[in-house]
Amino acid sequence: MGVAIWGALAGVLVVAGVVTWFALRGGRQLGTPSQRTTYETLHTASQTAPALRGGLTRASAQIAVPYLRRLLGGGVVLADRSGVLAVCDIDTDHCALLESSLVAAVTSGRSQTLTTRQLACGDSLCVLQGGVVVPLRVDGQVVGALGTVATVTSSALARLASEVARFVSTQLELAELERERGRADQAELRFLRAQIAPHFVYNALSAIESFIRTDPERARELLVGFADFTRYSFRSHGQFVTMAEELRLVDTYLDLERARFGDRLSVSVRVAPEVLSVMLPSLVIQPLVENAVRHGIEPSERPGRLSIAITDEGGEAAVRIEDDGVGADPVRLLRVLSGTDSSDAVGLHNVDERLRAVFGEEYGVRIRSGVGSGTTVTLRIPKRHPVVARS
């Protein structure tokens, strides 16, 4: 579905551009009837699209049907597999007469042509002569149907209804693509949380336990910090946070780790105030810091230093996380980033994929390391980005 969907999206953008061009010229100044008709059609389509991009629901159908009625020139009904969602300019009697054809279109996946006899409502003054019901498809699966009735029946009505149904189906496919991407992002985030949780919970609780008898107040502080950390990590609302929020999580994590390592771990943090409001996907910096502690400093027999520096680079925030731990084989790190290494350094691959998916391929994680020479991880976060702005 991917190539076709992105092709359709490009087509929608072209339509929107043409509509904007006509609008800038001024609809009233369009000279010929053909130009006016083109403008009105494109403008109506552009007004219909936003509602349909919410998916096929009762609310979106009710918003869309008046515009679809203008495109088709006759009464319109939208239905999903469960029944009628919205109707425009079709009375109750004729809507009831359409129901069997709507069900047939949804179940068979074939268009249904309605004759004057099928639309006979018993009213001698009824002017409806025919209609068409066309199935709506998303990724090849029938999800609903579009029906229209008219005072004049012709093959042109069937062709027009088919084209409008294709337009509706394209918008519904784009809506489904956006939902799939959202579900994938949520699944990746849940997976990352699951990877972080087991070993961290054990280590944190062990550190807290060690202070219960010797320093109860410190144990209480650590327990509060642990609760804050888990609450942040498992909250379900939104996937984007400010840099300040992410750094609070990092600070809480490091406080728990310092309680465990004692003098074996020293940390320095430098953050430019200008980047504190920058938005980024949640759980991006913390997993990289945890990776430095867990795979760099912890295996070393000597005390370790961890440095976190976040600087303002004009249109971007530059993040640098450096440790003087045991380091890693660069070839293995490449496998980790590509997802072909099954080691427990899964956070690197996950963060890299999420950054590239949100901001673009140029915004992945960069790593410099060598066995015995520590590790430096760098990444960049754009200060303003359309995906973040919509979230």
C-alpha cells in the first residue's frame, strides 16, 4: 500500500496547490464556465479531505456528506460495515430503500445500480429516477459504502460515483496509514520501556534496600525518585516532551545509580538554557545515559566518568553523552544500530530508529567507540519540526 498511498498523498498536495492558486486569483475572476467548475470541484474536494482523514466514523461522515453531496449533485449516504453513518438530502423512506443495496455493496465488494422501481416510495410526486452504491476500500478491504440518488439516471452518474468513492477511499487509506504509524510508534515505545524496566527495577530496589537501615531518609528520597521515574516512563499521554522534562528523568535515573555506585560514578551535566524548551520524543536521552552506565562504566574495574552536554546550535540542540568506560567494538556497534545484533543494548537501535522516523534520516544516533577507549554518543534535535508541532 505504501507507494500507492504516498502517490495519492502527492496527488492531494497537488490538488491543494491548484485550489490555493485559484483562490489567490479569486474565484469570481475565473473567466470560463469550465474554469469555475474546476475551481468549485477542487475547492469542495479540499474541504472534504480533512474530515475523511479522521477515518470512517459517524462524526467524520456527518461532516463529509454535505461536501460529497456537492460533488455528486444528488443525495448522499455514507455507511460502514455496521450500517448507515450519515445522510444528506435523502429522506427517511428512500434511505430505508437504500439499505439493502448498501449491505450488498459492503458484503460483495461490487457496485450496485438502483432503478426507479427500487426507489419507488409510493409518492406519486417523487422525482428520483435512480442511484448508485459504490463500496469503499482501505488496503483492498471493503470498509463501507457510498450511495447517491439522482433525478436523472445515466452511466455518467455511475462513473462519477465511482470516482468520488475512489477519492473517499484514498483519504481513508491515508487516515489508516497515519494510525498505523502511530500504533507502530506506541509499540516501539512500549518495547523500549519493557527493555528498560527489568534490570533497572532490580538495581534501583537493591540500592534503596541498602539505605533502609543505615540512612532511612536517603532511602525515602530514593524511593520517591524511583516512583517518579516509573510514573514518567509508563505514562500513556503523548510521546513528545520538552528537553527539561527528559533531563529531569535523566537526573532521577542518575541519582538512583549514584546511590548504587557511590564514588565509582562521577557525572557532569552542562545544558544550554536555550534548549530546555525544545520538544523531542520521550525516552530518547535517558536510554543512552543508561546504556553508558550499564555497558560502559559498570563493567569497568575502575571509577568511571559520565559527561552529558547539550548545546544550542542555532536551529538544533546538540546532545553529547560521553563515558570513559570499557568501550565497544565499532563493528558490533554498527550491528546494534542496524538491529542485527540481539544484545541487550537494544536502546541504541530503538532510539536511532525513532529519531530517524520523526525527524528524518539525517537525525540518527552517531557513536564513536573502541575497546578500552570509552564511548561517545551524539545526536541532534531540530528546534522546530512539523511532526512535533502537530503532536
